[in-house]
Amino acid sequence: MPSFFEKQPKLGILGGGQLGRMLIQSAVNFDLYTKVLEADDQCPCRDVCSEFVRGSITDYETVLRFGKDVDVLTIEIENVNVDALEQLQSNGITVHPQPHVIRTIQDKGRQKQFLLEHNIPTTEFQVIENKTELLQFDRFFPAVQKLCTTGYDGRGIYKINGKQDFGRAFEKPSVLEKFVEFEKEISVIVARNISGEMKTYPPVEMMFHPAANLVEFLIAPASLSPSVEHRAEAIAEDVARAFNIIGLAAVEMFVMRDDTIFVNEIAPRPHNSGHHTIEANVTSQYEQHLRAIFDLPLGSTILQSPAVMVNILGTEGFEGAARYQGLEKVLAIDGATVHLYGKAITKPFRKMGHVTILDSNIDSALQKARYIKQQLKVIA
């Protein structure tokens, strides 16, 4: 690959959602040419990228054609055609994260087995092919069933308390995880560049929406003892080394009451748990991902201010052309920065934007975030 500064590099991005949009916003500062592949021509990336190609990111031939003329190819979602990425890589195209990383992580069963094989702490699990196999694992209940593939943003997850819940269980291949009573759910984002330089962001705490099972509030930094914080960061680094990943990995973890840590899931890309880094950290996760995949020096991950992020979700009962209510009230709040994703259509619980609040006092920031959730509504 040519030196970063010899020409305007061309970055290919598979997926046109909000993560890609924010990645492109950072790419503009590096004068990158951005080329996006996405089936939805009204996606968030459509009007901010240098070149837009409409097509399926899961179709072999489409991905192969798309990636043949870029300098670096990356993803903003794991559900991509890995066979095509492997072929592009063998043809000399730089693909980060590497296809082997994506192939392992996009299947939750394969991902859990990888963690087990590399002595990375994770919860007890069993991979099953269909729900009739649930009868073999009485000792697991209560448990959480996760589809091995296609689950995303709260979809593809089902809690099974006992036999009475078997009827609604997933019929497809899935992971059955023994339910654990954790104290906190945290995330550590780790970056690793081609030269092997690695940096972690301070752990953040995630608070989930009870109905949608996706992140509602995020608190940075997480309230952890120094020893637990250091151990969480070390585990994230172990994950990055085990995968030999180039780029970002968001490592979601459970912290138990006795301070034991278990890895829950991994995302090999920028992640919802790192949105706050745009305002709160010296280097945003999006800029860091670009630095990593182009083998540039990694930026500082220092948290400059405590922060709380609130996801703006589509309001229940509304579906159609998106309209925003209460935006003026939110913009009047000191320390609040609004990010709208440019999605034309709203649906209940669809991620439509986020707001980050910087405040020297976490309790004050969280109070502002709860107020924002009440005031800013996405309707149709």
C-alpha cells in the first residue's frame, strides 16, 4: 500500500449506516476519498461520502466488484460477505478488520468458542442447532438464547427462564448462555494498528432499554475500582492480540458483584459504546479506526471530561417520515451535542441519533440525559 501521504487514499466502507456516516465525518479531516456500498439509497452515508454504490454487502460478486479499486476496505457492520473479502485480500486489497476476524465474530457461536480456546473469560455457553435441543440443557436455565448470525440492535436475543418459554425460542442455530446476575455491563474499545501499536479507551458503563434491549444511556467513565478498570482494559488488549485485529474492537463485558469479569460480545468496528469519544476524548473512536487501518500513529484516548450519552430512538407508535420534536430545548442545554443520523424513516426503537452531554458531574450529566430523553421525540 502506498504511503498515506503520497496520494489521496481511497477508503471503501461496507455498510451505509450511522457508524459509516461518523467514520466519513472523521475521514474528511484526513482528506480521504470515501466509497460506500449499501443497498438502501436513503442511508445515512448517502449524501456525505465521495462515491455511493447501491448494492448488497452480503452478495459475493457485488462486494468483489466494489472493493477492487480501493486502497483499504473496512466495515461498519459485521453482516458482510466474508468470502468476497478473502478473495479481495488474496488479490492484494488491504482489508481491515481482516476477513478471519469478521468470520469468527459474525457467528456468535464461533466467537464464544474462540474466547474459550484463548483463555479469555466468558460466561458458560452451549451452541445448539434448534430449539428441540433445549431439552438437553435443564441446568442452564435461566439462560439467554442468541442467534448465531443476523442478530443486531436487540434483535435475535431471547431470555429463557424455563420450559414454559421453549415455544418462543429460536429455531435456528444459536448460542445458549447461562444467565448471570452481573453488577454492571461495561465496554472497552481497543485499537490496534498494522505496526502492532495498541491503545484502549477508558471503560464505559452501558444502561440498556428494558424493552428494546439496546443501549439507552452510556456513562463515561464507568464507576469501577482501579484494579477492575485495569483488568478490563487488559482483557480488551488480550482480545485484540488473540484476533491479531487491525482496527477497532469494542469488547462488551459483565462485571460481577465479586469483581469477576466476563466478556459478553465483541464488535470489530466502531461501536455505539464509543459515540461519546467524539466530544469527550482527545481522539474519537472514528479517527482512531482510520489511524489504525492506515497504520498511522494511534491518538490519545484520554477522557477530557466525564460524559453521558443518550441514544435517540424512534418513538413507539410512530412509523414513517421522521420528524423531531423538542430539538430546540435540547440545544439550549449546556454541554449537550446533538448528532442526528439522517435516517428518512423512523420506526419504534430505531436508532435515529444520539446526544452527548459533557459535565464535570456525572449525576448532573445523567439528569440532563434523562431530560433529553423525555423532550426529544422522533415521530412521523
